[in-house]
Amino acid sequence: MAEKAKKLAPTTLLILLAVASFAAAAITITNITAWRVYAKTPPIVKVDGKVFDYDYGEYVTVGTTTGDDGTNRTVISVLGFTGDPVKYDNVLYICNKDYQEDTYDVQLVYKGLLNNTDWDYVQYIKLYFGSDTLIIDSTTSSGAATASVPISHGACVPVSVEVLVKPDAYTAGKADGSTMLIAIQVDVVATHS
């Protein structure tokens, strides 16, 4: 029996080495997938109120820029007057240009402050969107305030803005018409209905 065990020992050792080498071997399988990207204009677009004959001159400007991450940014600048609420109607339009003629539920979603600004000199900003009002002030946390409107194909819904600048902006020397008092991010979020 001992002799039989001596003969089996090398065989067992070879089997163990074969199993160990197979277990340590990496298996790589390549299944090729092709991804193709095409482009069209977005189905939901932001249009300057000037296109619809709402021109406030230098009181309201609407422009676009590209972020560092490659995303489009619409930049709206409004002039407030210290101590007096000022409202600008139809500053921006949110339009459905979907080529499949679908309807979208569109929300304006407050994301927070930008450019290291704070609420020192601005009491509130109100965005009027359809029949909803998004009120943003120092007590509103990021993303908490939304206004939502369904927009059908070919339709445009205006966005109006109201702002109240605190009288302190004047006494602090900030009411010169060129000092940015606050910058906020409000995203236009469209969901296919």
C-alpha cells in the first residue's frame, strides 16, 4: 500500500498543479459593441424674450455661454432697484421644438448660489412660469423650490422675473448697476410625458 501511495503522490501533485495553474489563468472574452452618436437640436429650448418683442434694453440681458464641462448655459442678467420690487415680464421663453411632436413636463429647479455670492443684498427672486411661481430667497435650500408646466409640441411658455434688492445695497456702495449682487442656478428640467 505504501508503494501505491508513492506512485500516486506524483500524479496527485501534477493534478493539483494543473488545477492551480488553470485557476490562476485569466480568461478574457471580447464582445465588440459599436456606439454611434448623432446630434439634433434639443427638444426643449430657451428663447430670449426679445424674439417675442419683449425688449428691456440694458435692464435685462439674455446670453449664452459654454461651461467647462461642455454644457450650454443661458445667462440672464436683470437690474434691480434698491428697496423697490421690480418685475420683468416674459424675459425668457421655454419652447418645445421636439421633432417627434411630443409633450414634455418642464420644471424650473433651483440648484443654489453661484460665483461665491450670498443673500446680503437681495431679498428674493421670483420666477413666474405658467401659472406657477418659484420663490427663491435665503431660506430656500438647494433644489427645494420647483415650478412645473407641461409644454406641448410647438408651444412656448414665458418666464417672468421679479427681484427685490435690499436698500442696504445702496448704503454699501453696491448699487452702481455693474456690481453683481447675486448669481443663482435654476435648471430647466424636461421630462417626456
